Amino acid sequence: MEVLWKTALPGFQLLKGDIHIWRVNLDLPSMGIQKLYQTLSMDERVRAERFNFEKDRKQYVVGVGTLRAILGCYIGVEPSELRFCHGNHGKPRLSDSFGNKTIYFNMSYSERLALYGFTRDREIGVDIEFMRDFPEMDKIAKRCFSIKENEVFLSLPESKKKEAFFNCWTRKEAFVKAIGDGLYQALENFDVALIPGEPARLLRTGGDSKTASRWFIQDLKPAPGFTAAFAVEGHGWQPHFWQWPDQSTSALT
């Protein structure tokens, strides 16, 4: 899906019924990285220093720092004051100390881009992937995709397989991140649509197509060479697509 990524103006709000999807360039100048580093918790700083490669460390700082910046704008709190807790399977949440300001969120990053999803009234999952070539594609599909997905995948011409693989992967990852199960949810236990050009959908989960119909999955093309998806339960919401301000879009086109 091609969307218009708008730059948010000061005072932007996340309302009930809204879904906000943010695209963020992780390649920032050193001054911007240092500013975001100052907002991180001590635990986050320790984790940042554990990365072996400087590029990975910088992207982690930008990714987490920008998450704090966006959440801080939503609830009117300094980014450094935010506190997080985790669900049963490790999905981060805002601490209960923020009371009725609860916001559901999820993030994903690949190469130089990060994708974030935010709502006030439902869980959300997002995933973004750089569509690289790799020889193990068929083996990974056989191990991680469902029987039905593999049947469809193997029936496609070679020219369509890479796009189909990443369609399937991002949609499945977005769904398991939305329900909070992460690696605890077997990826082969549910089906998603994956054929290039066809709408993204959750087709079956736990043998039940009726339950699957309650979920919405949307594919995105956030930049050339990337594909992404977000998943939410229910319908009747309003999506908004944002580019974090003060960032050059030259790396995103």
C-alpha cells in the first residue's frame, strides 16, 4: 500500500479510534543521536553499550529514543521520565503509573528504517523488513510458514517469490506482535495472504477463520526496497501515517 507520510506539527494528538503509524530514519547526525541518548533510562544505556558494532548501537539509541519522544508528545511527559513494564511474553508497555494515559504501541526496525504503531484502545503489532536476497528463503518458508502458505508460495513463479516471502513474513510477525505472543506463537499455526498484488489478510488462526476475520492486517511500502505490515483487532478505526519531524526524507525515497 502506498501512503502519504505527513510531517507531524506541534501539538499532534492520538485520539480513541485512531491508529498512528510512524516512519523514522535511523541514520541521524551525531548531535541528534546524543540528544536522544540523554533521554534513555540507565538500563537502556547499558543495553546500547553492549552492541558490538557502532552502527547497531546508534540505531538502537535512535529507535528507543524516538519511541520515547513520540510517547512523550502524546501524554505530555518528558521522554526521560517515561517508565516501561513488560507483559507476560516481554511486550513493552507504559508503566501503570500513567493511569488513564495508557497507549498501546509496537516498533520494528530493519537496516536504516524504523516503523512504529500507536493506539489508545487496542493492541497493535508492526513489522518492517528490508527485502534482501538470500539463498535460504525456501528453507525458512518450509520451517516457519503454514502448510497452506507453503503450497501457495511454492506455486508462484521465481520472479514473485521474494516479494511473497516478505509479504508473508511481515504480516505474520505483525500479528504475533499484536497478540503479544512473539516467539511463543508458532508461525505455522495460522495463515495469511501472501500473493503479490492481493490484499493483506489473516485467513485462519487456530483452525478458525471466524476468529481471523476480527483482525485487520495492512501492508505498507515505507520506502523503496522495504516492505512492512501492521495488525490490529477490530474495525472502524482511522489510520494516520506520519514522518517524525526534523529528519531529512532524502534517505527514505
